[in-house]
Amino acid sequence: MIVAPVFAQERNKTVTGVITDEQKLPLPGVSIAINGSGNGTQSDLDGKFKIQAATGDQLVFSFIGLENKTITVGNTTELHIVLQSSSIGLKDVVVTALGITKNKKNLTYSTQAVEVKDLTKARELNVANSLSGKVAGIEITRGSSGLGGSTRVTLRGDRSISGNNQALFVIDGVPLDNSGGGGTTSSGGREYGDGISSVNPEDIESINVLKGASATALYGSRAANGAVIITTKKGASKKGLGINYSFGSQLDMPNLMQDYQNEYGQGNNGLYNRSSEQGWGPKLDGRQVATWSNAPEDAGKTYAFVANPDNIKNFYSPGTSFVNSLALNGGNETTQGYFSYTNTNAKGIVDNNTLLRNNFNVRLNSKFGQRISLDTKVTYLNEVIDNRQTTGGDFLNVNRQILRMPSNISLEDAQKYSYVNSAGSIRQNYWNPGTNGGQNPYWGKNNYTPVDERNRIIGFAALNYKIIPELNFTIRTGMDRHTDDVEIKIHTDTYTVAPKGNYVIEHRDIMELNHDFLFNFDKRINDFSITANAGGGVQKNKATTLITNNGGLVIENLFTTGNAVAGTFSRALSEREKQSLYATTDLGYKDFMTLSLTARNDWSSTLPKENNSYFFGSAGLNVILTEAFKLPSFISFAKIRGSIAQTGNDAPPYILSQTYTSGVGVPPSGLFVFRDGLLPIDGLKPEITTSQEAGIDLRVLDNRIGVEFTWFNGNSKNQLVQLTMPAASGWGAQYINAGNVQNKGIEFTVNGKIIKTNDLKWDLTVNYAETKNKVIEISPTLNEFVLGSDFMNTVKVIKGKPYGELYTRGFVRDASGNIIVDANGLPTTTSAQSVYVGNTRPKWTGSVMNKVAYKDFYLSFLVSARIGGVVSSYTNANNYGDGLAAETLEGRGGFVVDGVFADGTKNNKSITAEQYWTKLGGRNAPTGEVFTYSATNVRLREVVLGWDVPKSFFSKTPIQSANLSFSGRNLFFIKNNAKGFDPEVLAGNANSSVGLESFAPPVSRSFGVNLNLSF
């Protein structure tokens, strides 16, 4: 009579708690069962749970991909459970669209997480570069502007004919403006750095890559190219204050892959010419020749005509970067805070190209009673870059100047880059004064001095109210705003670009505001579960650009806006707004089947009233086979999934109505107004991308081996294509709705625990992706569209072909493919860029990551591959035409081109290497067929060697943990078919830049050391 009530009372004890993963993210959907009984429950969206249990009962916490954990109930009734990664090392709680957290096992589409610990052990100044090789289907190329340069990130190929093809970056639910400007072809230009380069890797908690339209449908048009979801760190409830300090240092060693000749010097036809920019002169035999210097004090001097083989090597110097980061976190049950400060100080391989970056980050999480919580964050960045390099064939690109310098000119002499003439003016000292395109490299380095300063604030505030246990409401506002202030000084006598010097001031103010609300509902009813979200938002964008350009300097080298020869001032404004309503629901049955539905409607200010509303959505089904059926015991987990989705896209601002530009002319002219050349478009419709996806996820041998396979197919229709109008029409261009681009392919990832013992572990990850792209249609009247063209190449979109076809000048051949030579024995070439040389996109990409750990030591290395596609080198075209490349040594005494005359007879006319290469190379009309190569490359991209210092080393100190690691990036090519350059470093980051190399700086091997201390 006494025992029974006591027993009942013990059984009625309420045990509550919260469940998180190793990154402190809450784990919804964790199964909590009382061992040996049928009683159990699941954690909610916040990772919280409640269960009735007795003292002595064993609670078993289980979650797919994480290690089970068993806790014996004692006197404590509030638990904090941390589940560790299982054998397969999966992150099975992922942050999806709009910041919604979901179980990966229930997703109907493909996602892939990135191990964030690697980001700070093998650092990159631009965190996007750290994603290379770590996600199946991601393609990353970088620009060539030095420190702070932009990176191009695409997922599953290019979709838009003339629009943006890059993935969207989202930080804590706030979309990031990732525009960066820059060159679009080999001609190059000036860029301003993208948005993702501003993100501090020290603050990142998790990165999840959403690849397809199904995954990103709730983000709408801007995520049609996929999304990279970044979650940053927050404070934790803990005793005392947590302190983390990290230090990182990196050395970037220029890797000179181009071979130059050092046997012949300045001149032509074997004769010395002191003003020549080419290396077709006499042998470098030590004879005395007249100096190239134009300084009055050097008149009549001579110097030894010898080679300086280390000119390029010594012009560049090792780049360095030093990163110091301090983070504080702590709090109690109601309020938690996180603060971090990171200082980055870097010097490029051109030693006056420097970067100073300061990141400040504050995040507070507070609870007000049982129902209300508030999450706020502010991140501030200040970044100053001195002497950001221009790219490609731009005349101010210092790499262009040093790579074209003849070997007989020493760096020591070239450093005397200026002199004072008889009039007392400073003039450039260059071997060919006033040339179109040439500069003394030291003049360009020291007398073109841009300073870029960026101030950026990213922040949000999110208020959550729990209406009932199953329903909560969140309202959030987020902002991303940055201002760029650029001051450019160009000294007088900078040839072609600014013979009278120039002074330019630029100011850009770019802001995006997002206001949204979201209802979250989560309920389980017997065998069924429902998770639903519904909300809406307003997105506002505003960009203002102000440019003051002196148009030359009246007083030489006096850099003020009042000292203008033909000063101009311009102001550009762009505004747009988008309003949205959206909903999503996941319907589950018996934990083995999930039906996911999403719907979104956007109203865009850039579309005409009759078409400014557009609806799209997605549907997906996921079946966990191991829960639905009894499968062989070696299969730990298996699921199949499929989905179909649509996303819409609006238009750029101001293409619906006629626009005008006003300005002030050079005195005595006054204000003028002219009509812009863009013909307004009638009946503009939103672009629509429709995609299908199917896949299987399989884990075998107690989760030791896992495979994820995905097939995808997508079509982007109603694209906005800008067409050039005939001159007689009076208009320059017009947008039309047209185009249909298809991307289909496969992706798979294999994870394996090759060895798993107490002391030794070996993890292996293999990524593979293949995308087949086809342009189904451009427009009813257009079968090809030019993405971009320059002196050597034209990049096209052609109906029936893959995106990014490369055309250039090539050899004229007969029906048998023989090169036709002219009467002098020189090869004949096409006058137009009409010869097809290949597609600029890869056929497939892949990587292999190995991680080996022995006790407290670990080693990881990443090998990545980009197979297929072509890349052309404008650098090689110039260096071969100038006689500077090592290959131009062959045939200087004469040779016969393997070809035929127009009548078909075999060529027997001897020519010189100079005749051959000046015909095919050079700057203005090179034969690109000769300088186009396979872009296939396989490289050792990353190596990390680390040591988790045992606690016994600092047991009597405040240090809680310590880690020391050494890293290397881009260490060497296993295979590189490009001749003398890295095919992934391009002239810019536009759609038309892929496959075009042009006077890029040498690629660097990076060696780093990192120390992390926790207190």
C-alpha cells in the first residue's frame, strides 16, 4: 500500500532540458526514449524536451548521423545534452532558407555542410576561396587584383545569359551584397572587392550550401543560383567569461611558372634598339651598348648588355598576413553575449599593395520570461587597401609592365623611374617614351596610387514570441550597408591613360534593408508531424555613386579637385523594392516520410504593373527506407528524395521608362541633358527557373561509409537579354524577354571512416560534380549572343551549344586541315575572331579530402581537380610576340612552318622566329588559337598539420584548451595543362571572364601557422 504511491511519484518526475550539437546549435527532432520501455518523446524546434521519468531510468538520446548518448536520471531534472558527430561525421541539423533549422534526414533536396574549423587553420583573406574543393558542384575562380580581390562562386553552372550567375550569400538571415565590379574580358579594369571578402572567418559558426532551386525557393529570385548560408557565433550560458584568442600568420611565396628567355635583349632583327619594348635584339654577350635611360644625367652613358634572369622574381616579394583575434562569450540563463575583434594586416607580393582590416562583432541573446526572446547582432568592418592592382590588359596594371620588360634592363636601373627635365618637371624614365601601353613598372607601382576604404555595417534584430508551445512568431529587421571611398592619384606623364596626370574621387553608398515576419508551427499528432512556416517581407535596395574626375591636372602632381583640366562630376542613383509573402510546410509520417511544400509570391518595383506579381513554389518528397522497411543489417541508413521547384527573377531598375542624363560640360558650355540610349521595354515579364532534383543518401557498415547522390535538371526561361540596336534606329540597346538555358548533371559525395580506433582515425571525403549546360534558345530572331570581346577573344552564348563558347583568330587551313602559308612562308590567319577553340566551362570538378588523426596530432590534405574547358592567355600572346618567352628561342636562325601554299604544294620557305611570333602574337590582333590551352588542372590545394595540446601542459594555468597548426595552400600542381599560369586566376569575375587569363600576378604558395587559445 505504501510502495505503489512512492513508485508512481518517482515515475512522475519531469525531466527537461535542451539538446545541441558540437557547434551549440539546437537539435530539433532528437528521439528521447526511456531504455527498456515504450515511452519517449522528441525535442522541439529549439532543441528542448520534456519527459516523465524516474530516478535510475536511462534516457537514450538518438539522432541520425550523431552518436547516441545515454544519461541516467538522478537528482538533477534540468539537462544540457551535447550530441557528438557519429562515425560518418555528418552535420544533420542544417540552417536552410530564411534561417529555418531542419533535420537533414528530412530534407527533400541536396545540401552540403563545410567544416568551419578548417577556415581558420588554412586561412584565406577572402573566405569564399576556402570553399574550393569542399563542396560538390561548386566552382570558384578568383580575380587578379591582389589583396582584397573578388571571387566568383557558382553552383551547378551558369543559368543567366547576361545576368548574375553567382550564388547568394546569407549571414544570419541577412542577404549580403556581393557585388565587386572589375573587368569583364582580357582588357581588364578596376574592381572594388566583393562582399564575402569582408566576412571574418573567426566569427563563423557554420556554413551550409543550398544548391538547387528546391533548397532556395523561399529566398526567391536572388537565390536561383543557389545560396551559401552562414551562421555566426553567439554567446552561451556558462560560469565565468569565456575568452578565445587566436593568432595566424601567413607567408605567400610567388610561384613563377612562366619560362622567359635570357639569351637575347632589346631590339629587332638581331639589332640593338634602346627604345624597343621587344626581345628580338642581339645576343646578351656583355658588349657595351647605349643606355636606355632618358634622364639628362645619363646622356652618352653605356652599360653591359647582359641578362638579368631574376628580374621578375625580384620585382615581387613574399606576401605576408598577420591576424589577431579576440573573442569573449558568456552569460546566464536569460542573457548571453558574444564579442569579437579581429585585426588583419597584410602585404601583397607587390609590396606597396597593403590591406588593413578591422572587424568588430557584438551579439546579444536575451529571454524575457518564458515566451519572449530577442536576438541582436551588429558587425562593423573598416578596411583600407593601398594600391589595389588593376587587372588584365589595363595600362595601369603593374603586372603587365614587369612581365613585358626585356631581360637586359636591370631592376636596379629601372628603379630610377623618373627624372627632372630641363623645365624642372618630373618625367617618366622609360625606354620607349610616350608609348601606347607601356610604362616603367616602378613608375606604375609608385605613381598610380589608389587608396580604397570600406566601412560596412551588417546587423539584425529578431524578436521571437512563443504564442503556445507549438507556435511562435518572429519579426526581424536586417541591414547590410557599406560605403566605399576611393582616392586615385595618377602622376603627370603616365602614358596614354593620364599624360597630364589625374585625380579621381569616388564614393559609393550601397544599402539593403530587409524587414520580415515569420510564424513557426511544430506539432506531432500520433504518427504524424507537421512543421509549418508562414510569413512575408519587404526588401529595399538603394545604391548611390558619386564620382569626381579632374580630367587632367593644370598644375602637375597637385592632387586637388580644383586643379582640374576638364573636371566632371557624376551621380548615379538606383533604388528598388520587393515585397513578398511565403509559406512552407513539412508533413511527416512515422518518421520515415516527409512531404515538403513551399510557396512564394513577389511584387517587384522593377516590373510593369500588369506583371509585377509573380508566384512560384516547390514540392518535394523524402522517404527514409531504413525506417519504412527492414533492410539488411549492414545498411545503417537509406533514403530517397525528389523535388521540383520554381524561382522567379525581376529586372534591373529603370528599363521600363525613358531615362535621361544631365551633366555640366567643360566651360564655357553649360548644363546639358541627353536621352539615354536604352529603348524602354513593353510587357516585361519575370524570369522563371524551373528545376527538378532526385537523390539517394546511403550509410552502411554502422555509418562508417556514406554516399549522397543527386541528379538535377533546370531550365531558366524568360530571361532578360540586352540586344544591340541598329544605329539607324536612334537607340543603342534594348532588353527583351527571351532565352532558355538548361543545366543538368549529377553530384555525389562519398564519406568514409577508413580507420577508427581509440588512437588512430582516418576520414576520407570524395566530391564529384558534372554539369551539362545547353542554350536551348536565345531569342526568336537571335541565335547567338556576345557575352564579351577584346583584342583576342570573343565569348559567346550560342543556341544549341553550352554556355561560354570561345572564339578567336586562328590559322587558315585547307580541307585536310593543313595550315596555309603565304608566299613568304608565314602562316595565314583569319581576320575575324571566327575560329572556335572550345568551351570555357569545366566538364567536371572533384576533390579528395583526407583527415588523419593520431592521438593529439592530425593531418589533413585536399586535392582538387577541374577537368575540361579551355583558357586563353593574353599574357602569352604579348610575351611571345615580344620575343620574351623561352619558346621563342627556337627558330631564331630560321625554320620552315609545317604547312602548304594556297595551291596545295608543301611549304619550303624559311622564316625566323621573330617573323613567326610577331605575326601570331602581340597586343592588338593576336591569333588566340595559338595561346589557348586546356584548363584541366589537378592541385594539392590545402594541407594542415595540427596539434591539440594536451591539458596536462597547462593544467596550472587559466588556459582551457590550445591548438597549434601549420598549413599550406596551393602548394603545387599535380597536373596543369595551361602554359605558365594558373587557369583559375582570371581577368575578372564576370560571366565573360571565365577562361580568360590576362597579366595576372604570379600565383602564390601560402604557408601559415595558427595558434588558438581558450581561457
